[in-house]
Amino acid sequence: MPRPAKGARLWYDKTSGLWYIRDGSTKRGTGCGLEERARAEEALREYIAQKYEPPTDNRPSRLLVADVLTFYNREIAPGQRSQTTSYAVDRLIDWWGARPLSDVKRSTCQEYVANRMSQPIRQAKKAEEPKKVSAETARRELTVLRAAINAYHAETPLEALPVVTLPKASEARPDWLRRDQVAKLIRATRKFDDKEAARALQRFILLGVYTGTRSGALRRLGWLPNTLGGHIDVDAGVIHRRGDDEEETKKRRPTVRIPQRLAGFLERWRKQDMEKEKPIAYVIHYRGSPVDKQRKAWASARDAAGLGKEITPHILRHTAASWLMLAGADIWDVANYLGMSPKMLEDVYGHHHPDFQKDVASKVGKRR
């Protein structure tokens, strides 16, 4: 039985010291050396784009999984705002690419999960035991495969629709920080040698626990309207969490009123940034430039505050939700403020609310 084609891919020729594109019997040079992998990958993308033809077959046994994923990545994914779809498609093609679509079933989905969980994560540094890919990551990638199959089926109805079996979803973790723990985090930043990093993290923490805004949207906030992210209108007392040209996504970012506890901080921060010789446009910044990530600063503050490594920046959003529920705020108001569905809020944080099961608990043991 002939070996299935692997599809177009990069191949490094040690003799010439160059990257080549291999596609079956075709071999095409990229002109890129070993250190120019990014340019070589761009050449590969251009090559694939030139030869790409949308599949039209409706027989799962005659379609490759790679065909369906490529169709999805080119025709559907560009209309989405997720930045992880392309990466998921690449990982899926690595394992499924040469398999026919009819191979998608419970056993092969389980094999895929096991394979991914044996691999180190992208961010893992060289170590004796690097952190491995989680089942939740493999689950998210399989949801992309399922979406790709459904999208192809909507365009070209398949004779039989393969079923993608997902691993069990991990339980929601409603972890949150107490006020004294948040205070410890902020106090820890004051001991940083790098005062610029300390100031940026302090702003990030306070904005996170008082607004519940997601990390990426927080770091893109400016003092003035812009197209790249939201902005804080201190005078009007509101935070616009989306940029002028940004479309709304499933991860909603509604405009919210500035909390009273945060108003004083924002007025002072804006004055500090706007009165500089060269005004600073971003709320969270490092030496005047916007901050992309704060991993090292966060880890240093977290460790100094005596918190575990499982405490990630996303816990600030959990904390905002938990504090609001503990205060007895209306669930619909909280959901709108945080940009999440009332169902998710109730499922994950509902037990914090003072009214949680209050009515039924009052009736336990009472006579009719």
C-alpha cells in the first residue's frame, strides 16, 4: 500500500545550509538559511496559497483531514478574531493531516489527546521535566477540528458526518483572592528594583480586581480614543474596553462605569502620564511604551506575596466577580459589567451570593 503524502512542508538541507519546500516529488528552494526559519515559513505559506484548491468531494473516505482543516483556515477562520485558531490547525494537521476524514472517531480522538499530552508546551524552557500540554488544550484543538468539519459539511454536505469525541472538560475553577492577598501582591511590587515594572504591575492589579477586564484588553487601554484598544474617559467616568475599530466578539468587552474606589487612582495616573514632557498614551506602560506581557513581574510579586504558582493574572477577573457576588450585587448587572453570560456567572460564582439557596435553606425542617 503506497505511503500517504505528507503534504507541503519545510525541509532543511544540511549540505547546502538552506531551507527547502518539499511537496511529494516537488522540491523548491526558499533561499533561506538555518536562522531564517520565519522567512522560510512565509515562503511555505505563499506556496500553499498558490496551489490551494478548495476540496469538493463529499466522501469522508476520499477527503483528507488536512483538506478540511485547510478549507476552514482559509475560508472561515479569517472572519474570526481568535488568534489561536491557526496554531490549533497546525497542531491538528501535524497529527491528522495524511489521514482520511473517515478516520475521525472516538478511538483516534483519544489517541490525539494522548499524543498531545506527551508533548511539552510551546513556552516550556529546556529542563529535565518540561511542562506538558494539558488535556484542556487538546480539547480546545479538537473543537477546532469539529468546527472545521461542520463548516465543510455546511458548504459540501458529507455522505456521513464524522463525530469528534472530546475529552471531559475540566471543572471551572472559581479561585479568587481575598483583599489581604491583593494587598500583599501590591506591597510586593514596592520592593521591585525596577520601579517602572512595579508601577505597571500595580496599575494592572488594581484595574483587574476593580473592573474584571481581561488581561489583553487591560494592557491595551489608553487615555484617549484609539483604534488598537479601549480607553478610559476619566471626565465622563467610564471605561471603553474596545477600540474604535474593534469588533465585538464572544468575549464581550462592554463599556462600564469607573468604580468609585478606582476613580482617584485613575485621575492621579492620568495626570502623571499627561503632564510629562512627552505625554504617555497608554495606561499600563513601561518606560512610555505599551506592555505586552508581565510574566516576570507577576511571578516575582506572586512569590513574594506567598501565593502558589497556580495563581495567574486571570485570577484578577475571578476576584472581581467573586467580590461583586459577595457584596450581593444583582446577577444581571454583574454579568453585564464583566461581559459574561448570567448562566456562567451563576454556575461559577453563584454560591458566593448571599441569596444562594436562601429560600430553600429557610424551608428545611419546617412543617407544612
